[in-house]
Amino acid sequence: MLELLVNSVRKSLFCARRSWLGDETRPDVVVLLQPTQPFRTCSTVVRTIEKCLSTKRGALTVSAVNEHPILMRILDPASGRVRNLLPNVSSTVRRQDFPKIFKVNGAVYANFSQDYFSKASLNDNPFAVETSRIEAVDIDEPSDLEHARRLVEQNIVAAPCLHDN
């Protein structure tokens, strides 16, 4: 529910901004920086914008995952049976042979303004910039905030600032 509200507010703010400026002053590229990802770097923002501009398509950020979907299962709570998340894919593969898998981490989205509302989801942007797992830390719940605090307290990452050092 909160995600739906945030999406609605985000699009409303962009619509309001466009109505204030008028279409003739519409920006070329819209960059979405979600406030729940405090460890994103300026260089990642720049690289994502550059990817959008060089490909002339939407770009987003991704980070590598530890868990491979070949080993994931869907559990039927009523029967206790499991089935493969990926149908028709054998899980009899050496883990070392798994391809590297990435997830959309939501740190940065860059889209041409004319495409911003015509897409079903920014998560479907066709081009990506890889980030570290630290940059992908996403604070959605109190436990996420505690995790982020521990990262800073243990000097694993610097406290968020407005620019890269």
C-alpha cells in the first residue's frame, strides 16, 4: 500500500512540475533517486544518466545477488509441495557454472521524459549500470535502518553525504 502511495505521489509531483513549467521546458531526462537508498554515489548517478543518453533508452541500477533462482522453489502451504520457480529448468547444475544474476536495486532510474509515463514500470528499463551491494542497501523497514546504521558504525561505508569524496 505504501509503495502504491509513493508511486502515486512521485508521478503526481512530476505531473505538477510539468504543468508549472509547461511542455516547452520539459527536461530531456528524468532521474529518479529514491530517498530510501542512502549509500548511492554521485558517480553511479552520472553513469546511469550517461547510459540512458548513450543508448537513447531508459537505464537503471542493478546489483549481483547471492541466491540463484535455479535453486529457488515455490512452496504450496496447503500441501507442503514445492515446485521450481523457473519451470523447465534443471537444477542439476554445478553452482560454479551458474550465470551471474542481478536484481534491480532501485538506486537510480534515468528515462527520457517523453517515455517516463508511457512505461508500465521503470524496473523494465532495458539498460543497466552495475552497483555494489552497499549502494543497493534499501531502507524500507526498521530492520533495514538498523542494518544501514551498523554498516556506518562498523566503518564499512561512510555516512551518506551530498557528494562523493
